[in-house]
Amino acid sequence: MRIGELAARTGVSTRSIRYYEQQQLLISVRTASGQRVFTDAAVERVRLIQRLFDAGISSARMYELLPCMSDPSIRTSWLTDKLRAERARIVAERERLDRTVAALDGVLGDLAAEDRLPASSAA
């Protein structure tokens, strides 16, 4: 199938599909006229790539993980360990962001409290 059909079947833009190819996450062959042609398996591959992006996995990490994810015969505990490490990284980032939001809320609260001071108290 051509890139436009793959995009339509997966709901992903042709630009994203080209990016996946550039990152070596997806492979196509070229016709004599230079058009990309994908196998039917590319539909599931693109869906998997999208799931991994939705899960916060970078394209560089995906490049490492996809071979094991796509072929059950070569899956090892390495894959599970890597995915758990990614999850831990994301949880730590979320905790850091929660602290950042709390600090910003404190600043906003302080400003709101200052705005309620009588005009004679303002310096």
C-alpha cells in the first residue's frame, strides 16, 4: 500500500509516517518511480508506534524496543525491564512536575495575598 493509504488506515499523518521511516521505526520499499510502498503489516506497526508514543516512549528508545515487541520469539526480560525503567522515569517526571505545580501555586497564593493588602501597607 502507498503512504496515503497507510495514513488513512491508521489515522496517522503522512508526515508522521515519513518521520517513522526516518527514525528507522518503519520500513518501506520504493517503486521504480520512487513512491513508498508498505506491507499490510505496516498498519499494526504504526499502531504500535502510536501506542508507544502515547506511553511517553521516545523514538530512540522505540528503535531499541520494537524488534522485541514485534517478534514474540525474541522477547526477553530485557524488554520488560526497559519498559519498567521507562515507567519509573515517567513517574519520577510526574512527581517533579507535581512539585513544580505546588511551588507555582504557592507563588500565586502569595501574590493573591499581597493583592488583598490595604493600599497603605504596600511599599
